[in-house]
Amino acid sequence: MDSASTVRSSRHTAAFAFIFVTVMVDMLAFGIIIPVLPHLIVQLSGGSLAQAAVWVGAISTTFMLMQFIFSPVQGTLSDRFGRRTVILISSFGLGVDFIVIALAPTVWLLFVGRVVSGICAASFSTANAYIADIVPKEKRAASYGALGAAFAIGFITGPALGGLLGHISIRLPFWVAAALSLINFCYGYFVLPESLPLERRSKRFDWRHANPFGALVLLRRYPQVFALATVYFMITLAQFSLNSTYVLYADYRYGWGPEAVGGTLALVGLCTGVVQAGLVRRLMPKLGERRMIMLGIPLAVAGYLVFGFAPVGWMFLLGIPLLALGGLAGPPSQALMTHQVDPHEQGRLQGALTSLASLAGIFGPALFANLFGLFISDHAPMHLPGIAFVLAALLLAIATVIAAYAIRHLHPVHAAEKQPPASLHGDFPTVADVVTHDSLPTHHSESSP
């Protein structure tokens, strides 16, 4: 291999590694604050758990509203100007935002912090588009599974570390999160290459595509994607039952404080990492993307039902591996959607999907948090603290039916379509290769950037 090919290989490996590290560090930063943010809200608002649940729902809704608005903007910007700048600006913005939250003396200033977080966290869609730029279609499910593993690694250490730091000071986790985000920005500034060459970028920035509703129109142009996106929306909506009620639910029902919550969330991350980094890659060649989807969603239904009805803590823990196995459905469904969309619209696709997730987040946290508050209050129609998880299971049961219909009408990806993007000929390592330390390819064609 000549020196030019060696340089290209090193740059691509570094790029894969950076996207993996970016997602992992961002998730670590977010994970650190999970065990302490609701308790900080309780402290600043001076209210009961039921009142704090309303505040948690409102702040979470604000965060997701910003993602809903800005995800298609970032996706369209990255299609027009490239992925690198968008990712770096977002990493820097997250670092500044965590500093604001660490200093916040009132709940209202937390709202300001979550506005900035929502805008910057929209870069997750750009990271997904980066993967679609450089990974051949047949390897994308494994690569998205590896990104899921990055989430899991951050989730394993983040909440556990946040619980320990929160025991020292309730604001210390936010300072650590800020440092992680700013270090990640510096790392990416010197390492990350651009994935989208000039000839494959959109010719102009179109505000019709950059607004959230215009971005969702893209999904209607691809009927198969629209059906799978509906399933994606319902899965995401169900997940907000955990985001908005888990900490308060565990405190109320099992008496778990920040350290116990951090430990159980670390277990969630460990199980998710095993599934995403190990099982997805091994089961995909045997089962295929469609069977993986139909296996994963019912397992998630079972996991949510265990969460909702478990009377004691050790029984609740039995639902964690079931919910982690439900993650088998995520990477193949995301890969199937990228198969159907043109290369120059991958950023818009990921922006539209993130907008869907944000749309779920606009009313999902308030829905689940207020249901939790209602069903533990004196005015509850029945005492059911796990009502949020029961509703999540019902949503996924409906999603299973829609997924079965959508998959039945999907067109297969032909062999000719399973080639790397035009500017990335050759055998490149996937993110999963970087994660598992598999041997990297030693040859690249001269057309590689």
C-alpha cells in the first residue's frame, strides 16, 4: 500500500473512531446528569415529587421542541455545507450549555439551558448522516448497531458516575458533562475529516426543507420509509416513559436514590451494549433486517410490562434485558430507511427522523410524567405507579402490527444498490470494526477522497 493510501486509510479510521467517540461522549455527558436533574428540579422548585414530575415534563418538552425545530435545519445545513462544521459547533454548544445549567439558580434558567441543549443535541442526526455517507448499504445496520453500542457505553458509565458525583454535589455532574463536551470538540477539531464531498452536496440551502414540517414531507415521498418512520415514532414515544418518569418512579416505588438509579441505569447500558455491539452484528446475517425488527419490538413490549407491574425492585430488574433485546429492532429499521433514500438526501432523512423523535418528545414527557403524577395522587382513578410503562407497552403492541404491514411491502435492495457511495469506493472499516478491533482493510482505490 502506497503512502497516499496509508494516509487515506488513517483518516477514514480516525473519522469512524471520532463519530463513535462523539456519540459515546455526548451520551456520557447526558447520562451523567440523568440521576441528578430531577432532584435539582425538586430542590429549585421546592415542590413535592408530584409537582416536580410536572416540571420535569415541561423541561423535557422544551428540550424536544428545540430538537423538532432545529434537527431539519442541521440536516439540511449538513447536506449543503458538509457534516464536520455542524457536528463541531454542536459539541461546543453543548459544553457551554452544561455550564449554564451548572450555575442555574432557578428552574426558569434550566429552561434556557435545555433550549440550548435541544438545539445542539440535534447533531445526532448529522452523525447518522455521516455514517450513511461512508458506509455501504449492506453494512449500515451493523454500523448503526455500533452507534447504539456507543450510546450504551456512555449510558453504562454516565448515570453511575453521575450518581457518585451527585452524592458529592448535585451540580458537580453538570461541570463534568461540560468538560467532556468541550474536550470532544477539541478532539474533533483536529481529527474529524469531512464525509460529504462537494459534488455530492445539495446545490443550495432550501428553507422549505429546513423547517420541520417540510422535512417530514420527505418521508411521504418514500412510502416504505413513511411506514417504518411511523413505527420509529411510536417506539420513540414509548421510550419517553423512561426518560420522564424513571427516576421519580424508582424513588417512589422502590426507594432508590441517585446512586441506586445510576447503578440500574448502568445495567441498562451494559445490556444494551451487549445487544447493539454483539447480537445485532451476529444475528443480522442469520435473520435479516425484517425478522430482526419483528423479533425486537415484542421483546420490548414484554420489558415495559415487567417495568409497569413489578412490585419489588428485583423483579423490575428482570425487565432490563428484555427491553435491551427490544433494541434489536432499531439498527435494521434505520438501515432499511437509508436504503430507500437518495445519497444527497441522507441528511434530510436523518433530520426528519430526529424531528419525529422530537415531535414525540414535545408531548411524550408531559403525557407520561403527568400520568405518573395523577396515578400516585389522591385523585387517581386507581393506584398504578407504573401506568407510563403500561401505556408504552400498548404503543409498541400497535407498532408491531404497523411494522408487519410495512415490512411486507418493502422492496428488496438489489445487489447493484449495495455499493459504497460514489466517492468512497473500496473496502472501508465500519464503526463496528473500530469498536471490536477487527483487522482493518489494507487497500483503497485511488478514487477515495
